[in-house]
Amino acid sequence: MKLLTKTNIYNSVATVVLFTVGVFVVLKLILIKLDSEQEEQFLQAKEIIIKSLKEGKSANNFLSNIGEKIVITEIYKQTSFKNNFREYEQEIIEDGEGEEEVDVRELNFQCTINDKAYSISVSKSLSEGREIVEYIFGIVVLFILIAIIFLFVLNTFISELVFSPFYDTLSKIKTWNIKKNEPLIFKKTNIDEFHLLNDSIEALTQQIQSDYKHLKEFTENVSHEAQTPLSIISTKIENLMQEDNYNQKQHEAIQHIYQATQRLYKLNQVLILMSRIENKQYVSTEKVSINKLIEEKIVELEDFIEAKQITVNTQFNVEIEKELNAVLFNILLNNLFINAIKYNLDEGGTIKVVVNNDSFSIENTSSIEKIDKRFIFERFTKSSTSASLGVGLSLIKKIIDFYNWHISYSHKEDSHKFKIYM
Amino acid sequence: MKLLIIEDEKSLREDVIEYLTENKYSCDFASTVKSGMMKLTETKYSCALVDLGLPDGSGIEVVEFIKSKYPEMGIIIITAANSLEDKLQGLKIGADDYLTKPFHLSELSARIYSVLRRRNFGGKNVLSFDDLEIDTTEKKVIANGSQMQLTKKEYDILVYLASNPTHLITKEALAEAIWGDKAEMAATFDFVYSQIKNLKKKLNEAGLKDYIKVVYGMGYKFKD
């Protein structure tokens, strides 16, 4: 969930809850006030009625003053000295509009005036006050709804404005590539926290970049500088090997030094090749048919395929033509196929090559266990049974990365499959 | 056959000279662009080995100099970095071949032989031994006067060995010369061994003497 969506949801829920509670509290307070106001009016009416009765006036005269219904009944003796309020619903028949129920409030009291006892009831419709309250309620709710919508829009707008440097930073980090050697430059911001965040990330990436550069240069330099001493060792040994008056021990020692030098030399070649790819020294391109190159590669490796009695199945569903560097692609195919042959079963294995719209895959049988996907393309990961799988695979990965392709590895029963999406 | 080696790494240069001298070439050397050019004007060489990274400039200058003044001379470029651009540039301005350090001495010798053959120096297109003749123009092998039937790989191995007579050729060098970037695979399969075995058998069947000697654990020798 996006940060802004989340804060907006929280804000909206809080606003709605706050306003709902507020509205009900206000409403309740108004109703209480209205009730006590009315009670006062009733008590005033009571005073007026008693006063009028004392003066011997007819009750009808002050009907209009109070504006409601007054019923005065003479009773034998006063039994109650309390003011009794009650509320009930009364059906009123209005002209042509049918029945309507109206809340009515009534005050009952008894009094004794000039030795005569009366029971008096004053009643009044509540609808008028209630209507006002309902009206106010409606207006308030409407205002609140408008306020909520307004706040929501405002919040979104402000948040977007406030968080825009943050999102800018985020998108720039996402697309940042250590290999491109471009510094990260963020949008200027006057928010301290974001400013600090950007500064920290800038410093961090600069550090990473310079470390990476140094490491890369170091690897490059080492592999380049190693070539001359390696050549000297190699030629010296080859010259030494020309002599044939060695004892068994010397003979074996020379042989081992020679073989170790060869291995070192091959490793060095791969490292140099990798840094050359990284330094974009294979950028020239030509249009090639992937299918044709695969077919040629299979023919090229026929000797080795036959030696292991491997059956090669090709399934070319389409013909892929690509603009790429043939040297680099040849290295890629070479490594993929050599691995597929080298680690195949000793006898009667298979290699299956499938070419699809935008991908091709090479699947081979093997007795090697599944390779850990996390480390498969790392430079010096070794399979427990092989010595040089790692360099070959990381070279493959380097070329795949160079073309922004994607490679996947899967293992099923006794077969390993590499699929390249172009 | 006179060769000029322009290489600043003394140790390497000495080994190259030692090896090539044993292969019956006479070698001169220079260690800078300037002294190389001096040597070139003083003596007539058949082929020059030029290192591209020299202390006083690029070997490319020397190559250009040779091309303009002695176009009939063979040129092999040697460089530490296997840079594609250098290679293309070197070949474009007229170098005949290109070797990356470190290289096998036998490979260097085979390349020199091949450059000299192509440039037809001394009309020597046939490697001939007592009862064996290898015509490298026609790609024919004549044993006691009759043509032998060899596979392409067997032929390549024979030429490689014969262009390095009396030298020990390691199986690694042979594998690299014949199988190139698949040499590692060839080694795992003992392909060199089986090809040599077949070749020896064919030479034997043709009634030739045992030219190819196996040096146990190390490689092979072509003995006249």
C-alpha cells in the first residue's frame, strides 16, 4: 500500500469518527437545552394560569399567550402538589393530508384557588423545536461531508506536494545502476528529513561507486599486469621442458607447474574478458540468426557430443534474428554448450535446445545435483563435483547482463535447464 | 631465415630467441620502437615479431613503418591485452597474425612458419623429411611417394608438430592449436591422445619411421 493512501485512509477514518461523535454530542446538547427551555415555558404558563384563576379570569383568555391546549377541570380535592410532565404521541388529522403523528408534551398539576381545587393540564406540540433541530442537524452533516471531502483532497494534495522529493528519491534509487557510473542527483528539498535522507544516500552511493570502481580497476590491473609474468613463467617452463635429463621428481614438478600455469592463464583470460565486456569493448553489432549460430555451434562441437554419445534434439519454433556482437554471442553459446556437454551423463545423455519467440533454452541431463540458484552465477561458485563451472556461468551471466537479457535456471529430476530471454 | 623480435621484456625475449634459434631461425632483437626501426634499416628480415606495448611508443608505429618500407616482410603482433580493437587495427594496417601473451612457444613457431609459408619465403612450401613430405600449399602428405589419407585434425596436428621439429609440444599447446577455445574440452576427453594415436598408426601403416615420440605426461616430439 502506498504511503499516501495509508495516511489518507487514517486521516479520513479519524475525521469521520470525530465528526460523527461531535455531531451526536452537539445534537444531544441542543435537545437537552431545548427540553429545559420548554420546561421553563411550561412553568411560566403554570404561573400565569394560577394568577389568572386567582383574578377570576377565564382560562380561554390566556390560551393564546401560551399558544397551546389548556384543559382546566374542577376536582373535589387537591391530591398532588407535583408538576407531572409526560410525553405522548398524538394523531392529528390535517386537512386533506391524512393523519400525522405528533409528539406532544403535557404538564399536569393541581392547585387550590379560592377553596376550589383544579386539575390543570397544559400540552404543547414538540414538533416545532424538533424540526429546527433536524434542520440544524442536516446542515451540520452537509457541512461535515463537504469538510471531509475537502480535507481529503487537501490532504492528498499537500501530501503529494510534501512527499514529492521522497518519491523522486525513491524512483531514482530504483533505476540507479552501479555499473553506469552516474552520480545520483536528487531534487532539491527544504524538508530537513528528506534533505538528510538524500544527502545520506548520495554519500552512500558515491562511496559504493568509488569502491566498486577501485575494485574493478584493481581486478583489471591485476589481470593485465599478470599477463607478462605469466608469459615469462609459461615460456620458461616450456623451454625447461625441452630438456630431457630430469629425474622423475623434477619431471613431475615441472609438469605440475606447467599445468598450474595453464589454469592460471585461463582464469586470467576469463577475468580480462569479463572486464572487457564491462568496459563495453564488444559494442559493434551485426544481424545474426540465433538458430543458425546454434546449429553451427552444435556442428562445431560434434566431436565432443559424439564422444559422450549425447543425443541432441533441437526444436526451432521460430527463427530469431538479432542485432548483436557475434564474438560475444559465440562466447555465450560456447560456454552454455560446453557446460551442457561437460556435465552431461558419461554415456547416452541428451541435450535439448528449444528456440521460441523471444527466448532459447538448453537443457541437459546430468548426474550433478541441483545447483543453488542464489549462487549459480556468482564468479567462483563451484559445484561439488566440478572445478570450473563457476567461471563459465558467471561469464554467461555477464554477457546476459550486457545485453539486458534474462537467464533462468531450473532443475528437474536429472536435467538442468538454462533459459535465456532476449 | 632471419627474424627480428621487438620486445621489451628481456626474460621473455630470451626464451623466444632460444626456442626459435633451436628451430633454425636466426634471431635479432630490439627493445624499443626506435632501436627496432634502426635494426630494420640495417638488416633484411623475413619476419618481425612486434610487441605492441613498448616503452617509447606503440608497436603499431613499427608495423606501419615496416608496411611502408618493407612490404614483403611478415609481421606478427604480440600483445599483453587480448584487445579486439588492437587486433583489428593491427591486422588492418597489415600485420599477418596476432598472438596474445601468454602464448605457447610452439604456437609462435607454428604461426611464424605459417606466415613465412604464405609469404612464400624461399619457396619453402613443403616440409620435407626423410620419407615424409608435407605440402602445406596443397595440404597433402606424401609418404614414400604416395599420398596419405589424413583427417583435417590429423593433418593439422602433423603440420603443427612438424613446424616445431625436435621440440617438445605440450598436449595443452596442441589442444589449443587444434581446438581453439574448446581446448579445455579436448583435454578432458583425451582427444589429443586419441588423435595422436590414430596419426601414429597411419604413419606406421604407411611404412614411415616413428616421427612422433610421446614424452610421458608432458606431450609430444617430432623427431626427424
